[in-house]
Amino acid sequence: MSIKTIDKTDLRNNLASTINALGRDDILFIKSRGKLTGKAIIDDELLEDLLLMQDGNYIASIAKARNEIKQGDVYTFDEVFGDVL
């Protein structure tokens, strides 16, 4: 896991290239005027791994959803949003 920091002005000016440069295990902390803001950018799979350490029920629900997808137990776009759009 690699931990990096970036100033929010640099992030704003280079958002796409900054996100593309991040790896799966990277965490990018955002600074403002040299101080950490308490905000971070993290890969969703890494976040799931970190949540696993905190909440087994959450990860179990993700595993269940992934199994449902593999089994084809899914809804089409039209089934979900057909009446709304």
C-alpha cells in the first residue's frame, strides 16, 4: 500500500491524470495549505477490504451480490429504471 498526498489546488488542476496514476493499493490524502484536510481518495476494492476488518456483515452482503451477478440473478436497466425515465 502506498500513501501519497496532494494539495487540493494540484488535484483540481490535474484530477484525471492524478486518478489515472493511482494504483489499486494507493491512498491519496488531500492537503490544503500544507495541512491534511481529512479527505482521501481510495480504490473501492481497497475500501471493501478495509471495511471487512470492521464489519463482516457488510462484506458478506457484497459477496452475496457478487454471487448473484455470477449466477445471472440481475435486473436489466429497463426493469430498474423503465418507469422513471
